[in-house]
Amino acid sequence: MEHLPPETEQLVALYVVPTPIGNLDDITYRAVKVLQEVDAVLAEDTRKTGILLKHLGISKPMQSHHAFNEHQTVQKVINRLKQGEVLALVSDAGTPVISDPGFLLVRACRENSLVVQCLPGATAFVPALVNSGLPADKFVFEGFLPHKKGRQTRLQQLAEESRTIVLYESPHRLVKSLNQFSEFFGEERKACVCRELSKLHEENKLGTLQELINYYEGEGNAKGEIVLVIEGKLPEKKKKN
């Protein structure tokens, strides 16, 4: 196969390929070319990746590679790469490794001197941060917060964070999480709930945490993938003498 020029003289063994977070047209020409040329695709969910490949008119062998089997499959994938296969790693949506499977494989490739190349592309937290209107010059990305163990400790730490906070949340936990943020950060802290990004029913709802609680309690469970963007702690105003 014809390889895209890597940064080194070695041929790329593993391409990390971002896929659309919603709208299937949000894929780069380079990503399409790589998917056309690789020997096989490592997919978080082969059914979802199959829909994308069919949309792109691409037929490739696929292998399941997700959070529940990654520890068991990494060495087998490394062996395939050492034998000369060129593979693409994709997740269900967005860029692999970013709150998605892939870290263990990329690390193992580096440890085995196999060349990895990550293509630039879709990541949900970037449009959410931009759409929120909250400061984007400095921010902290938290991915998914712990559900139980360590959650309160992390919330206490984030309550003092001065940078904009970006994190992912599931629809059925949204109201509960907003209430927790309100408890730890204060109900007047500004935030933005971004859901269904790039899809037909995209929504970017900005308000105080209390306003967002009121809105989503009235709406019921919000649907779709959700990115939460929360204002950082503002500096306390100096008291006048």
C-alpha cells in the first residue's frame, strides 16, 4: 500500500484516525485516504464503524478493540504490526485515546519502536468549549469524572480551579451532576450544556448552574452525548477598607 509520508523515515504502523462526532461529513480527506489504504481497522464498535465505512464507500476487515478487551488484545495487535500490517485505530466518535480506548495500544507501539501517527480531526470538547462563550485561552479537560470513589475529592479540587473546566457526562446523570456542581461550585457559577454536537438537534444551553438545573429538570432526561463546560473560579474581589 502507499503510505502517507510520516515524520520519520520509518513507515507508519498504526494510524489513529478521528471519526465524526455526529455529522458523517465531518471527516477529513486524509482520514478517508488512510482508511482506504490500511490493511484493517481496529474499531471500538464494529457495527458503528461499519456504518461510517459504508457511508464512505470503504470495505475493510475490522477487529473489535474496546475498553473491555484492550488489555487482552494489545499484544496480538503489536504482533500483527511487527509482521508488517498497517492498521487504523478508530473510536465510535471523535479522536481515539481521548476518553476512549487506545492509550494502551499507542504506548505499546512506542515501547516496541513502532511508528504511530495521529491524524487531526474531530473531538467533542473543542466545539463545546468554543460554543460556550466561556474563556477558552486556558482550560482543563477532565473527561469523565469518577462516578463514586474519589468523586467528592475531585469536585472539591475543581471548585478552586480558575481555568474553564470541560468534562463529559451521560444524559441520565446530567441533572444529578449539575446539582453536585452547584453544591460545590455555587449555584451562580456559569456553565454550558452542549449536546448532540454537529447533529440535527444540537443544543448549547448557557446559564448559571441553577438555571441549567431548573431547565433540565423541566425537560426531563436530556438526550445525546453531552459535554459540560463550567466557568472557572473567579478571583475574589478585594474588600474596600
